[in-house]
Amino acid sequence: MPDLQPATPPKPPAAAEELPPMAPGRAFVVKMLGSCFGLGFLPFAPGTWGSLAAFGAWVAMLKLCGPGARPGFVDMLTLALTVTLSFITLGLGGPAERAARAKDPRWFVLDELAGAFLALYGLAGYNPWWAAGAFLFFRLLDATKFGAIGWADRKFSGGVGILMDDLFAGAAANLTVRGAVWLLVR
């Protein structure tokens, strides 16, 4: 005869502050990688510092490829960095929350780099002012957590929760700038 006892629901995952502390050496490595080697620990708006690193790297890629370079190559590198940083964030997000004993620690900025690179994806062939606009709009959306960006920030936890709001903000900034270019420049 089958067991008629009601199944006990699975326990929800423990919040970061409820987990046991992480070993100091491991916490140091997680903090150095997650903060982009200390950028996230700079005072005042660490996410902006992380995003600026992505914008600076994107501009450097444009300059290093030279004026005759095809924009598609820079866009390929931008997409590769977006995907790579996203996977690293997914892997380090949970340990970062455990090391900080808090949800989405302020010093964790790899997600901002991924979001900023996504905001800049496909814009290498555009006027640089459009790319600067995409970057600034990304920062505005990421800081205000408007609409679906705020929903993603509240809905998910761990690496997914840390990453999703930045990818939503990056995609929204990118699509908005592309739409503005299509409307105003075509």
C-alpha cells in the first residue's frame, strides 16, 4: 500500500548570512576575482568603477585594432568578454555572497563588466558618442533598477541574481541606442 503521508516540501536554500563563514584564504581569492582585482573596493559607486573598466577596455580594443579594423572583430571580442564574464559571475556569485555574508555584495563588479560589455556589443562601427550614450544609459538603468531590471534583481539569488539585472540593463541600453540610431540617423 502506498505511503499516504504528505511530502515535506524541500527546505529553501540558506541565505548567505546564515551559511558558515568561508575560509579566509578562499574568501580573499573570491574577493579579488569578484572585485576585478580591487576595483570593487574603490570608494563611492563600485559598480561604476567596474563598468568604467569595461568601457576603457572596449575603447582600448578599438584603438588597438586600428582605424582600418573591421568593427565585427571588436564586436566579437565584446561578445566573448560578455559571455566569459557572465559564466565567471555565475560561478563566483554564490561564493561571493557567502564570503560577504550578504546578497549581491557591493564589491562584486564582474556583473557590471558583463552588463557594460553587453551594452557596447555591436556598437564598434557607430559614432563613439553613441557608445558613450549606451554606457551612461546602462549605468542609469543598473543604478535605478527600473522595471524588469528591478524584477530580475529581486527574483533571483546567487550568481544568477547578481548577473541578471546587469544583463537586462545592458540589453536595454544596447537596444535603446540602436533604436535611437535607427530613428535619428538612417
